[in-house]
Amino acid sequence: MKEKSIVIRERTPVEIILYSVFLYLCRMSLRDVAMAIRIFVKRSRTAIWKWLQKFGSMLREHIADKMPDVVVIDETSLQIGDMNFWFWFVIDPETRKVVFFMISRSRTNIACRNLIYKMWKMYGKLPSVAITDGGPWYLILKRYGIHHEVVSGGIRNYVERVIETIKDRTRIFDNYFPSKRWKIRHVHLWFSVYIFYYNWIRSHQSLSNNSPVFYDRGIKIDNEYERFVLALQEVLQC
């Protein structure tokens, strides 16, 4: 009689998972993260990717802490793998937080209406003023009591730099990992994790090397990993 082999799976300590996610957000590739944690545990790129996706599902409602009265809205085309999407970004011009984002396959009135509904669903309120470019899909904002201002240049130049920063990060992640064809959910969860990092953790020179959320609160925290831990404790109520 042939005996069945018993495989004992070792649970990864949560500290290692947190550290791995942090390293990836700090511009390391999945391969480099796997090598960095090898002195503690041996884990594959697939395992690390799954940790990122799980974090994305937990953080997607907590990318920022509040909806401001005035926002700047912009959209940009971004190709992930062999698919093209429209990415909509809602940014607080005062604190530079990305307070909301949405991914759509089109740039239409219906897509803009979905953006408005999803913002309200997340925060329970809408901004009083929205600054955009001259896209005709933004005319629908007035129907929802949002004062609409069309601006070219000026404040929108900064928003475009924020978007370019985010797009730059997408250029170095593994576009075809773990499958050859991305699902939109994978992309959305990845962006949830990265924008959480951008708002709560990433140092911004223009904000005295603080993150947008903690700068807005008047709290000075120099160490990014300390911000990471404090942010997770707050949003996940650890």
C-alpha cells in the first residue's frame, strides 16, 4: 500500500508579509522582493503577488481619509498588457492626495456618472467644486450639485505630474505577471495598494518629505516604514 505524503505548509509571519509589500511599493520588483526576504523565508513571486492583491482588496476603500470640498479631476489613457483603459483621478489640490480613482473602458457621460456615484458611495459626500479640462463628459457634474470650473494649465499642471508619477510606477511592474492577460480587477487592486502608499506613506519633497495624509494632519513622521505601520493600524483597525 502506497503511503500518501504529508505536506506541512509553513505560515508566513505577518511581519514578513508587511515588509514584502513595503519593499515592493518602494520600487522593488517581485523578483527582488523574493530575494530580499530569502534570509527569513523562501517565497515565490506568485506568493508575493497574492499578498499584494489581498492588501488591495482590504485597502481599496481606504486610499485616502476624507473628501475635500475642492478637487481636480483628470483622466488619462494607460495600456496594461494588451488592453487599454481610461484611468480617472480625483485629487485634492491642497494636500495633493489622490482621494479617488476609477478605471473604465471608455471616456463618456456614463463613465463620469459612475465616477460621481462611486465617490459618493465611498465617502458619503461629494465635493462642492470640481476643476477639470474641457472634456464634454464633465458637464454632467452640475446635475449633481457640483460647481464645475474648466481650467487649462495652472493647478492642472500639478495634477498631470501626479498622474505621470503613478504611470511611471506602472512601467516597472510585471505587466504580464502572473497571467498573460490582465483582468481589470487585478489592475484595480494594484492601484489601490499603490495609491494608498502614495497618500499615506510616500515622502514628497514639496511637503517637507512627509506624506500627504500626515502632512495634512500636521503630524511629522520621517520614517516611511513607520508611516506604513501607523497607516495600516488606522485603516484596518489593528
